[in-house]
Amino acid sequence: MSDLENIFNKRLNQLGIKKQVDAAVIVAEAQKVLDEIFNNESIRVISYNKGVLKICVKSNAWATECQARITKIKKPPVERVIFVVKNFEY
């Protein structure tokens, strides 16, 4: 790690927001991977907490399709992926 990274991480810890920032980065990266894999608007990452990534899909069919392809996003620190089926607006 560079000195700048160390300073940044230390400051995040001092502010007590390191976990939130890490979760936001994981959500953004997971959404990017899902966009690359599926290239549509039927899938959206909604949260990450304690190793569980929540993905919102528009139908059970999309949940099934995602479950078959989650190996790219299910790697540490993501321990589990949960699918929430509901209609959503971007």
C-alpha cells in the first residue's frame, strides 16, 4: 500500500466510516460485474452487509439466471448472495 492509501484508510477509521465506504465499493463493483454479464436493467445491487450481498431482480426467472452466474461476484469478502424479487425503478 502506498503512503496515500495508508493515510486515507487511517482517516476513514478515525471517522468511523471505513465499513460503510468498503460496502459502497463492493456494491459498485458488483453492479459493474452484473452490468457486464447481463447488460440490462432487470438486475440491481441494493446492499452489502456482513458478507451478504443483496441483489434486486424483477422476476423469479432473473433470480434463477443470476444464481447460475454468481461465481464472478461471490468471492471474498462476499460470502453469500441473496436475491430480492420485486419491481423497481432506476
